[in-house]
Amino acid sequence: MAKTSVYWSDARAPPSYVEKGQKLFEDAGLMDCFRNGDSVAIKAHCGDWNNTGYLRPNIVAGIVESVKEYGGDPFVCDTTTLYWRTRITMQDLLKTAARNGYTEASLGCPFIVADGDIGLDDVKVSVDGNFFRSTYIARAIANADALIALSHFKGHGMGSYGGAIKNLGIGCCSKRGKIVTHLMLHPTMGLGTWKFNPEKCIGKDCPVYQRCNEDCPVEAFWLTEDKPHAHRDLEKCIGCIDCGIRRGCGVLERPAGYEHIYPAAFADSAKAVVNILGKEHVGYITYAIDISPECDCAGHSDTWILPNLGVFASKDMVAIDKACLDMSDNSEGVAGSALYDEGRPETPWMKGHEKFTNVHDTVISQWSQINAAVRNGCGSIDYELVEATPAPPMRYTMPKFRDHYPGYRDRRKFRLESLRPDASCYIDEPKMTLSELTRKP
């Protein structure tokens, strides 16, 4: 059986990262995912408030231009979050996106919130997956004719890493879909099976007391001044996982194995996206640059754990993620990054070691997503890496300059005003010698 092609361009310049993405779009044949006039969703992550590691808007704009060039009608989209932070509603997400440069003016097409005002504009889709039968996909993505998953490869606090599978399996889900994927109402893995230790809550002595007391939108989890401080009502719980699960205080304890099963559930939701759009209508471009240990949904960006690895493109979500992980494991970590933190098992920063399994305080296998996606038929790990050849220098430059260089195009303008400065701008003799300029202070 033929291997799946994963097209790759290294991290060195030239060409620019924008051009690399556009060239790989063509090399991987992603224009075949849609027909002339089709609505094409470009799923990207606009970054959280104060995050600086997300994909730059001009990288996304380059893919928008490629979709337009081949007749597609693109829109860039993201979805509201499950946790109560700066992208929880459409209004909050649009404010955050605009602050991070994701606007129609910068992208060249509309930027929309694919699951609506509060994240409930969705479509229920059958899956026949490893962990659930159906889930909820953001309506604007489900209604599109094609999808380009434009992913930023990096770490993820609960998924080990984030790539193409995660971009579909979490990023394309509505709030209801995210609850399903987090398995929060699952009969054996859901919140009802998590051990509740209210006596471990220290009340107002805890630095995040106010957050724990206020985060639950349905008041199913609350704190009191009297012991025990923590209380919950599972009948009211909607499974939004913002009730102290993330705090690590021990009030809620996950079932054994949850940390490996949860990222595997990404694959079921990713399959739902492919089911509703059709495999032939979904393409993948992944930027393995600015590789932080945390997701772009964090309100910060840590020191990169790996050097920039380049840009990847494929029609197979499993193959492209596997290629990124393989190249990561064959690279040496960045000195001073989280890979070198005390308490990390073995030496994850060394070549030949798994970079994402051990980068977080909780050991999470970086292979859970891949293995689950192979099992449910999302793709193949048997791939070949095809290195891209550079395009002609002006192929992806500003359209105005694709036929002639700027000096030629602007000659008429400079006939009216001379570019030559007045010679009196300069002094006759420099005030510093070459030796004065070049010696160490």
C-alpha cells in the first residue's frame, strides 16, 4: 500500500513562512479539496488574551490568498472555549482575536465565531468512535463545503501536544462537543466518577479561592467559609471542567488513565468533522514553529522547547501529526526550556526522546491521539516526507509585483520628485575612527 505523502519545508529563510505555507498548499494539492465558488473554512487558533505564540495573522492571510487564487470563498474561524476565560463568548472571542490581529482587514476575509454567540450553534454528528457515538460540531464549519485545518504544532497541558487532530477534535467542536470530548459526562470517566475530597479545600487561604467560587456558570460548585469549604451538585453540573479540576489541589481526583484517554478522545471528534464534510474536502497545514510547551489557549507563551522545525502539509491528519512528532523526537530541546525543568523523568531534551510525553507535570503519552485516530480510521502513520522545492522568487509576493519588481512599477511616481538627498546632509570628516567603532567597550 502506498505511503501517505507529507510535504515539508524547513525553517530556514528564504522563502518566508508565509510563502512556505502557500507553496505547500499547492504541493499537497489542497486546492483539490474544493471547487470554484465553494465556501472554505480555514480553522485557525487566534490565541488567548496575552498569548504571543499563536500563528501570525499574515501566515493565515497567505492561506486565504491561496484559497482565493483557486476559486474558493474563504472565511477564517475559531470556536468559543469551554473554560471560562477570554474566548468564552462570541463577543469575548472577537475582542481577543482583534487584539491579536485576527480581523477581516488583516486576514483578507471574514473572521467568524463558528459556534455562535455562546457556543451552542452546532450540529450533532454521528461518529462510531472509540469512546462516543456522536458529538457536536460548530455549525459554520459543518455547513462549509471544505475545510483547511491550519494548525500550530506545540505542547498542550491536557493533550500532551496540539496539532491537526487537536485542531479538528477540539477546535471544530461547539461547547457541547467539547464537553463530549472531555468525557465529562461519560459513565466511567465523567465527573460523577471523579473522587471528591472537599476536606482538602483550604478555603480563603487558597490564592484562587475567588476563581473556584465564581467560575461555575450554573452554580454547581461553590465554596463556603465553614468546613468543608468545597461543595458540588452533580445534578446541576454541565461538565464544563472549570470547577477546580485544573487547580491541582486534590479536591477532585481524576480516574486512573484519564490523562491518556482524554487526548485519545480528540480523534473521535476529529472523525466527526471528517464525517460531515467528507475526507476529500479536508486538508491540513501545520506550522511547527514557536513550539511552546503549552497551547495557544494559555494566557502566556513560555520559552520554546524546540527549534523551529518548519511547515508541513498533507491530506491525512494522522500522518502530518506523526511527521511533526517524529521530527520533534529527533531534535534536541532548547536549553533553558521546560524540557530541562527539575523533576522531568529521564532526559526529554535529548535527541531520540519523546518531547511531549514528559514536558508537563503530569505524564501524558504523546501517542494517545495518534493511536486512537488510527484505530477509528482517521488516517495512517505510514508516511513519506516530501521536501518542497522553492517557488520562483516572485510567485507569492504582493500581487502588484509578481510581473515586475517594485522599482520598475514605481518609476513614474519618482519622475515627479527626486529621491536624491541634498549632499549637505553629511559632515566632511567622520568623528570616529574604525578602530574606535570596533573595539570592545
